[in-house]
Amino acid sequence: MKVLLISANTERINMVTMPLGLGLVAAATRRAGHDVTFLDLLDDADPEAAVVRAIAATRPDVIGISVRNIDDQTRDNPRFLLEQVRPAVMACRAGTRAPIVLGGAGYSIFPDAALAYLGADFGVAGDGEEAFPALLSRLQAGGGPAGLPGVHAAGAPAAAPAAFADALDSFPLWDEALDPIASAAGPDLWLPVQSRRGCPNDCSYCSTARIQGRRIRSRSPRRVVEKLAALARAGFKRFYFVDNSFNIPHDYALEICRLMKELAPGVEWRCILYPHLVSDELVSAMAGAGCVEVSLGFESGSSRVLRQMHKRFAPADVRATSELLARHGIRRMGFLLLGGPGETRETVEESLAFADSLRLEALKTTVGIRIYPGTPLARRAVQDGMISPEDDLLQPRFYLTPGLR
Ligand code: B12
């Protein structure tokens, strides 16, 4: 089949993010024998015109669109970023009768609501590498998606839950369509690398279980680092590990660092750390392998609030991790997420004083927590009368302890 894949993200908030996930779907779709055209709308001055041109040039049988961001997670003046995807979907509808399939991190959190909002035909929640080619086979044979894990159809009853494959090494690591995008992105690009999926941490507000599941699924460290080293030889020197928590599991992270030092000397990289059980050995290995900055999402300096968030660490763990990082010369970008259940004026002051005392290189403070469906925070928000149980939460809603403002 002729397949047109469109990355609909046009945002540069925080940093340029490459469409790695859609690239992996593209590679899996090519492997399954289809003819793939890739369109990245990030730098297009007129995204709709680009879609119209791509449809005229390729005459696709199926169109896949990746949906990364729903909103910017900001309580004051939130931006509803999903709105930006609608014109692309409408341009597809106007130019062809090919079915439109959605996927991506943002989509996976809201499979039915996003499908309805955008007016697409199908959606794939979770990993796309197996589900999308499976859907193409069904469509090619004239069938529908009934029973395919994670595949939703517009207007149909609830889909089977997404399947999260354990054997990530059987999935591609890259796609040729990503080469020109990476080359054009310029020196500010931190090229995304993913070694693991899934997160077992169960933070009370987090949406990751819907996107990647709770089980950690890993690629072989050597395969990941060999790909990274090949990209480094091609001239890319800055990387971003997009894994949910780089340090989990500990020994896996150590092995990645050991191999990076050996196979990709001279690169710089960043990652996200979960500040629990972070050893001196690991931080030293990270620094030795080129890690220059970590995102330290500790969210609060109050033990009580951390417990409410279901964090597995206490402020003392955050301090120990932060000190280790400073000692090894790794910059620390801290995060505070204020206003959740149990927050009071005193715990806010405690968190601010705690964050100050860490002497971080940067701190991002967010007031009000974005409520995601199916989370303990969403259930609490219903109990507290902040949202109705019927709210699909696609339009951003935030938890802010009453009276705190
Ligand atoms: C790493 C990360 C970042 C890094 C990115 C670094 C980099 N160099 O890329 C940083 C910290 C910079 C960042 C910033 C932001 N992020 Co962010 N980020 C993530 C994270 C943890 C991983 C994303 C990733 O790279 N995944 C790896 C790729 C391989 O997976 P994937 O894209 O999901 O693709 C797979 C599937 O989704 C599917 N798929 C993808 N596309 C398609 C298409 C089709 C057709 C199909 C069938 C399937 C399919 O198949 C792929 C392979 O299996 C996710 C959470 C998560 N666990 O997903 C949040 C996440 C995507 N981010 C989110 C947000 C909000 C943001 C920001 C807006 C925050 C802000 N205000 O600054 C910015 C936006 C940045 C931008 N310019 O767009 C939200 C989006 C949801 C929402 N509310 O909108 C998420 C989901 C986190 C959350 N809160 O739940 N982010």
C-alpha cells in the first residue's frame, strides 16, 4: 500500500523534538512491504499546503498522523495544541478518501476523545510498530480493526487495550526519513534516543502508563549505543535520552554509560532522572560518558506531598542525588509541581526553600497539575468536585488545592 505519514507537531516549546516515534513506525511499515512517504510539518510555513502537495504527489491509500502534544500543561492561559492538528486532518479529508489513522504519545492518552475531536477514522494507542502494519493488512484485505490491540475505530465500541511488546530489539531503531530532518535541524538539536519504554513508578498524576505501559521494556544496550555512535560519526554530537527515567534499572543505565564511553566518546547528552537509589558509581559513569544535564523531576520538597504523589523517594534522596550530580559537574534542571492534593501554603514554602537550598542550575515551577484520565489524581479531582466523572479531560483541566491560590 502507499502510505503517507505526517508528523503534525509544529511546536518548538522547550526544544525542537524530532518525530522519532513516527520514524520508527515508518521503518516498521517499510519492513512490512509498504511504500512510505514521510512529511514533517515542523518547519513548514504553510502546513496545510504541504499536506495538499504530499497527497497530490503520492496518492496515498492510507494516511498516518502522529499527535505528540495535546496542550502545554500550563494552567494560566493553557494552549490547546491539538487544535493545530485539525487543519492537517481537514486538508487530508479534502484531498483524498484514504482512511486517516492517528497515533503518538498525546493521542494514546485520549484515544477516543482525540479521534472524535480530529474526525479521523482510526487510532493506534501505544507502540505503533506492530499495530499499524497489522491495521494496514486488515485494510488491504478489505476488513476492519476489530480485536486488534490498541486500535480504535471512530464510533465503534471500546477497543482492546494496547499491547506493549517486550522484545524491543525486533523493532527498528531509526528510519531513513529521519536523516534529512536531523540534518536540517541545526546545532540546537538534541537528537532523541530511546533505549527503554514503560514506567513502573505510578506517580499519581502521570499519563505514561497509557502511552508505554507500566513494565520496563528495554533494547539491547549495545544496539542502542552502536546506533548512537553511528549518528555521532555522521556529525551529531548532542543526544537526549527520551526514556522516562534514565537510571531505572540501575545496571542497565551503567551498561549504557560504559558502552557510550567506549563507542561514542566526545558526545554530550541529557536525560531524565528519577531521584531514587542513584549511586555515585552511576553518576560518575554518566559524567564520564558525556552527560551534561539532567532533568530532576522531584516535584516537591515536602515528604507529605511526595507521599500523596506516590513518589518512592523523600527530600533527602533528592538532595543526595542533586549533590552527586553537582560533584560530577552535571547540570541540574529541577521541577516543582505545586498545588496537588495535600498542598498547603506551608508545604509550598517548604518546597521553595528546599529547591533554593539545592542550588540548581535551573528550576521550572508549575502551579496546578494537569489531570490525565484514569489516574489517581483524576479520581481525587472527581471526589473533590473539581471535575465531573464524565469529563474526558481532552481540554486541559488542572488540579489546584482549593484556597491555595
Ligand atoms: C522526552 C520527552 C520530552 C523531551 C523531548 C526531548 C527530545 N529531544 O525529543 C522534552 C523535555 C524537551 C519535552 C518537551 C515537551 N513535552 Co514531552 N515528553 C517526553 C516523553 C517522556 C517521551 C517522548 C518521546 O520522545 N518518546 C519516544 C518515541 C519513540 O515514542 P512516541 O513518540 O510515543 O512514538 C511511539 C508511539 O506513540 C507510536 N506513534 C507515534 N506516532 C505515531 C503515528 C501513527 C500514525 C501511529 C499509528 C503510531 C504512532 O509509535 C511510536 C513507536 O512505538 C513523553 C512522555 C512519554 N512517555 O511518551 C512526554 C510528552 C510527549 N511531553 C508532553 C508535553 C506536554 C511536552 C511539552 C509541551 C512540555 C512543555 N510545556 O514544555 C514540551 C513540548 C516539546 C515540543 N517542542 O513539542 C506530553 C504530551 C501530552 C500533552 N499533555 O500534550 C507527554 C506525553 C508527557 C505527559 N505529560 O504525559 N518532552
